[in-house]
Amino acid sequence: MKLQLYVPDGRYAPWIEGFAEVLPEAQCVTWEESQGQRVDYAVVWRPPLEMLRGRTDLKAVFNLGAGVDGILRLRDNDPEALPAGVPIVRLDDAGMAAQMSEYVTAAVLRYFRKLDAYDAQETAGTWKFLKPHRRADFTIGVMGIGTLGSHIARTLAGFGFPVRGWSRSAKTVEGVQPFHGADGQVAFLDGLKVLVNVLPLTPDTEDIIDTGLLYKLAKGAYVINVARGQHLVEADLLAAVQDGQIAGATLDVFRTEPLPADHPYWQEPRITITPHISALTLREDSIAQIAGKIRLLAEGKPIAGVVDLQRGY
């Protein structure tokens, strides 16, 4: 069995060593060193077009993350970019759900306890009591309640917040009020105090957080984006913050990363910026999950995480 690896930063040694430990029957090779060789599986993150186009040897392509837009984007300019009939498999979790829940919960509690406002008062040298938010009025909506989003929604519900969840198709999460489809989106957004975006990036979800959506939220709402920068119309959010419709935003993803030094978000104190760290791929967990799925495939058994190429997730 042969695995072909591609990671943009070129740091292959830890991945090769990890697979050697948990999948010793497999030979791991880098794409750069093995072009033209026949292999069984590709393990990739944001691969180049030439790595996958026209391949007839692959049994599956494993993506080193939950979001597969880095692979599916290859089809934008070339409909034959992906190997025909070869399953694309995403990571189900690999430790990312807990990390993302921690990040989102920290941001929510910061806004709920008005720590952002107290930070501003400290900078100004002001000692002043601020009336707290009522928990019952602090309704949180999670857009995208798959593996990551449902974990986030359950975590927030555990703090006693009213939590809504919205997805493309009907889903049920314990303690979360469900909404789905275009018809359910208006009711989902109405009166939300916090909007958390965990949607997969597809043509249908790109630019979904725009002026029209932002002004359906409660006045003085908060936005937390941990999905993809392309979900958000950046100028629309900035205008909504400066207009007072949005009281603050915590953003971990951006259209251009790193965020350019001249981007206006740097100058807006109500927008909190982090460098795409809400959920980092945990190498050991990812390797163990992929190795387990390869063994299942070798036994002819079904696996979780196979991407629906029509839906894009």
C-alpha cells in the first residue's frame, strides 16, 4: 500500500513518521518526489491542480481538514480537475470540535459579560458599572450544525443560553431549536443577539453574511465567524458595525490571509481579529482517523466523511 502526501508548507517528516507508526504496512511518499508513480491513496491539504487531474490510480483522496473547499475549488476553472469516481474524504473531527467550541464560547461569554466594553473602559481609565445582558434575551444562532456546529451549539446550550441552529436540511440537536432551508432562515435570524457561522463554503453560502442578513439580527447583535472568510461580505460588516447595527464581531477567517496591514478591520476596535486559529488540525488525531478509514476501505467497509460533490460538503 502506498500513500502520497501533499502539504503546502513542505513539512512532511512528522506526517510520514506518524503514518509509519499507526499504518506500518503503508509506504508514505511526498507528491513532489513521487510524481508519475502509482499510489493507492492521496492525503492532502489544498493540493495543486496537477496532483489530482486525470488520476486513475487513486482509491480515495483524504483531506486534512473538515472544510474541503481547498479541493473543490480546483473544479472552478476545470470541471475535470478531480479524479473521476474517486471519493473525497474529509476529517470528521480530529479534535477540532472541542477547540472550536472553546473559541466560540470564549467569544460569546466575552460579549455576554460585556468584557469587551470593560476593556474599552480600562483603556479610557473609566470605572463604571454596565447593566448586564439578560441570559433569556441573549439568543445565539449557529449557522451550520454538522459535526463542528452541533458541538458548538450543544456547548452554548449547556450555559443556559437560548440556542438556535440552522442548516440546509432538517437536523436535530439536543437543546437547540432547529431551523432549516431558505424558508426557515428568516425565522432563525429574527432577533438573534449572536450569530455564529460554521457553514461549509459552497457557491450557495459564499457572501451569505451580507447587509440583508446582518440587518435581520437584533439591533446591537454580535457576529462570530469561524468558517471561511468568503462567507462574509467584509465591507457590509464594517458598515453595519459603524452604523451600530452590529455591536461587535470576532473573526478568525478572512478572504485574504494573512489579513493585509492596510485592511480597515485593523482600525476598528469593535472587530476582534485572530489568525485562523479557532481549530487547528491535530496531527496525531488526524493520522489515526485516516489510517482507520484506509483499513475499513481495504476491508470493503463503508466510511464516514465522504463528501457529496454536488453539495460541496
